[in-house]
Amino acid sequence: MLSHDRLWLTHWHAAAKVLIAMKVLAVDFGARRVGLAVSDPSGRLARPLTTLERHNDRSLVRRICEIVAAEGVGKLVLGDPVNLDGKRGPASRGVRAFAEKLERASGLEPIFVNESLTSREAEQRLRESGIDPRKHPDRVDAVAAQIILQEALDNELEP
């Protein structure tokens, strides 16, 4: 292959990566609240987005799909509450059941990330920022989603 052909392919490959770059949305699914975080368009940096109240799955799925559309999300990451012994319990099964509903509605296949201890880490981060997590439980959920998402991005899941 000629050197100018190789150079053109390198530039084309870099341009293609830019074209397929998309945001990733993380979901920290809970019984009462659901934290959301979103990546930057390059899929490198996660930020807390919001926390939604969970009244029922139907309205929650609808709201998340609205956010997916508004944010231009192309991938979903869900925190999977695997037990510390590595086994999946009722909470994990609940997340996976919800993920199936979300996948059917959004058309996006979810990626699961172990979310063990992310809420505690989120509480610690908030305390370090001078925010009392007991007074702002909604922030805990969004920061936990950010932690889940950043872990997924750092482990080089294709954003």
C-alpha cells in the first residue's frame, strides 16, 4: 500500500470514529428513585444528569426514552446490583426485567455494569464536596449513575 493511501485510510478511520461517536446514558435503578448520568459525545467523560422518581415502570421507561431522544443517546448502561459474593439476587433480576422493557421501548441494547458499593462512593463524594447526602438523596442516585457510567467508559465499552 502506498504511503499516501495509508495516510488517507488513517484520516478516514479517525473521521469515521467522530461520526459514530455518541452519548451513553447510565441508569442507576432503584425502588424509589432512578439516577441518570450521560457521557460527553466522545464517550470519555460521565456527568450526573438527573434523578427520576419511580412511580411505575411504564412512565419511567417513557421518561427515559424522552431523555434518550433529547440527549442523542446511542447506548445504555445499567447498574447491575450483583451481591458481594458475585451472585445475582432479586434486585439484579429486577434491574434486568426493567432493562428488557427499556430495550423494547428505546431500541437500545443495555450493557450491564456491576454497581456494587456505588451509592456509598457517591455519598462519600458528595460529603467531600460539602453536600450532605441525607438532605439530597436525589444527588446520590445521579452521582452513583455517573460512577457506573465512568467505570463503563474507562473499561472501554464501545460508546
